[in-house]
Amino acid sequence: MAEELLAAAHKYELHQLVKACEHALMSSLDSDNVGRRLLLSEVYGCSGLKRTWMDLVFENPEVLEMEAWKTTAGKKELLSQVFERAVVKYEPLAKKKRRVL
């Protein structure tokens, strides 16, 4: 229901309702709806939903093997953003783990 309401709120520029829908979608994000939610975040400009989505995927990379992910597999720009965020988020950790000989 929040997905349909988000579409209407976006269409009629009801910004507070868009944010409320975005928060509802963020709180119900799971491995079964990751692909669809990423697409919604892109279509309606929901940056908080996209960040939450990325965090879920980074914490549970097995999600990428699920059927729900395949709805986004052809979206090269979205995938590029995901991997850019991964580099930004995890590069400092990788540098800390490197040992200088």
C-alpha cells in the first residue's frame, strides 16, 4: 500500500506524505522486496530508502543471489551507484587491515 501511496504523493507533490511513505518502505525493507524498493527509490528520488537498501545489501550480501534482486540486474546506473557506495563505505576498513611489511 505504501508503494501505491508513494506514487500518488509524488505525482501531486505532497512532500510530507512522500517522506512518510519512504519511511514506511524503509521500515519494511527485506530480502523479498529489495529489487522493487531500489527501483522505487530511483523513480521517486527517495535517497533515504536507497541508503537503507544499500545498507541491507552490504550487511546481507546473500540478498544479491535472490530472485528479488534480479529485477534490478539490468539497471547499470543503479548498480554503479551501489558499487561506488561500497567502495566509499569499505575502503577505509580495507586500508586499516593492510599491514605494512
